[in-house]
Amino acid sequence: MKKFLRIIFIFIFLICIYFYTAAASNSEDKEVQKLSAGTFVKVLSREEINTLSADAQDVVTFINLHNMYVYETNAIPENTIFYGEVEDVREPVEGRDAAVKIAVNKMITPDKKVYKIKAHLYAENDNYFGGGFTPSKYYHKVYNHSRGFRPMLQVVPLNVYEVGQHLILRPGTEFLIVIEEDIILK
């Protein structure tokens, strides 16, 4: 009798789990209400961004060329325009190239829905594009003495570097936008 009760209890437990998962999967089929933070969106720039002429708070635009789906819902439709602004411009100096950081603050879908968002264009250098090191300007010739070998002439860079170059991001360049806060979709 105890085995029979135990089998019935396990059977009822499995039925409860089945109905719970079925209810949870039905709730996922509903329309997506938010786009989570940390989502990447691939976009193209619509104009040239040049550190020679760019200033902080200049408006730049980007366009999404593909539908972005979450489950079966089209969360970000094709041809959505993202508006951003230049957050910081670092001029070229001795030893470093110019760099630019761009924040994205608005998204307008093709059906004219406007969303305020908090995002940045993703780059490996703390979201700064450019900013690479420049090569040394002068080198010093030094003899390298190794045991058992003849002395070899070695060229050693000095601590004087070339002046950096300005950064130009051409129209049509692909970027990734990283969403930093959840977006509530209407």
C-alpha cells in the first residue's frame, strides 16, 4: 500500500510540474515588454565622425538594417534610427592618437515610436574609438653583448614619440550599441 501511495504522490507531483511549465511557456509567448540591459544592436553610421571637427554634444545618427527579434516578437524593427551625441573628444597628442566616445540616447522606430534609451557605442578601449599609441620618433643604437656570441647591434626606442593622428569614422561603418538600461517597449 505504501508503494502505491508513493507512486500516486510522484505521479501527482509530475502532473503539477507539467502544468506549471506549460503556464510558464504560455507567458513567454506573449509580446515582449522590455529589452534587457546588456543587449547588443548592430548599426551603421549615417554620417562621418571626425575628431578634427567634432565637439562634445554633437548629434550623430545610426541606422539598424535588420529586424531584431526577442523570441518571436520584433523588438527593434528594420530601419530604426538611433540618435546619439559625442560624449568626449580626445585630441591627438605626442604618443597617442585622437579618440572619441559616443553615447546613444534616443531610438525612433519606422512607425514613429520614440524611446529614450541609455546606451553607448561599444569599443574595447572603455568605449573610446581610437586612442592608440604612436611609434617612437627616435631610436638609439646599442650593442647587445651576449655570452658566447659576438656583440649585436640593437635599435632601442627612446621616450620621444610621434604626434598622433586624427580619427575619421566613415559613413556606413558598422558599430555595436550596448544598451545599459532596460527599455520598456510600447
